[in-house]
Amino acid sequence: MLNFLSQGGWLLIPALALGIVNWIAVAREKKRVEYVAKPGTLILVIITALLLMRGTNNARLALFFVLGLCFSLVGDVFLMLPGERFFIPGLIAFFIAHVFYIIGLNPTLPPLDSVIVLIVVAALGATLYTRIAASLRQKGEGALCVPVGAYATILSLMLFSAWATLFRPTWPVAARGTAILGATLFFASDAMLAWNKFVTPSSVLRVGVMVTYHLAQLALTATIALA
């Protein structure tokens, strides 16, 4: 723990604090505060990740996770801007972020034993996508089914990649824990975002999206030091 803090992990504390400011801004619909706090949180997380890279035993994972964080920041900026024209660019940025997370989590092909996890995650992702796609078609936005479906697929693969670390004996237990926690929270965040945007809008979901998202990125960043 002391090594983690001394290597730069302590920066996750102000990052979390700024994230909380963003959650409050979203709850109170303070857009000006959100425009600063939302990207500001990810900037602090990226700086933390870069510092943690210096002491990691897994430079490969660290590199791809930092790239994932950077594209997440780009996606953050697009998705917080007003207007629907920024949704697809934001979706693409996060799609690329997940590709980098997947590469970082998979130094080799997932172990064969993890196929049971793949089946469970695929069923979960398909169930969620089916409901969202039905809502899109009902609203006359069927054109979004393909990009949303592609994103749901890559998001599910990222979740599977994290849970598959349970079958990688070389992974430290703590690193497995933070990777799984981060990926699961990320999946939950995007599921709530999609539900709020395409199915049933809710102020509670809007806040929940940001809480789970920031906690996910914090956990994934901690994985850099623990892997």
C-alpha cells in the first residue's frame, strides 16, 4: 500500500474528490461545473497512471491501459457536449478505449477454462442489447442499432477479459480484483447510460452513470500498480 501511494497512487484521492464534485454537478445540472470536473477527473487519473507506470511489473498492460484512459477522456469530452451529433464520435472513442483495455488484459488468448465466463457475459450483453435495440426501433432510431450493437460487443469482451484473469494463475489476486471491479463497474455505467438515453430517462441513472464510471477508471488505474 505504501509503495502504491509513493509511486503516485495518492493522486487517485484528489481524482476521486473531483469526481465527487462532478457527480454533484450532474445531480444539480450544473453544466459549467461538469465541463471542468468531468474531464478534470480523467486528467488526474491519466497523470496517476503515468506515474504508476514507472514502478509496474507489467509495462505492457500499463501502456495499453494509459491509452484506454486517454481515449476515455476524448469520449468524455464528446459525450458531455450538447447535441446528438457528438454521440457517435464519443461512442467511437470509447470503443477504441475498450480495445486497448482488452489488449492490456490479454497478453495471450484467454484460457480455455474461461469459456463459461464468456457464455455468461455474452448472454448478459445480448439481453441488454435486445431491450435497447427494441427501444431504438420504437423511437425510429433504428440506424443506431448497428453502432450501439458494436459497442455492446466490445464492452462485453472487455468485461469477459477482466473476469478471465481469474483463470490466469500468474496474475496477483489484488490485480484480478481491481481489474474485475473496474470492468464490471464500467459495464454497469454504460448499461445505465444506454438505458437512460434510449429506454427510460432518469436523473438517478444520470448520476449513477458517472459514479460507476469514475470508480471503474480508478480501479483499472490501480491495476497498473498491482498487475
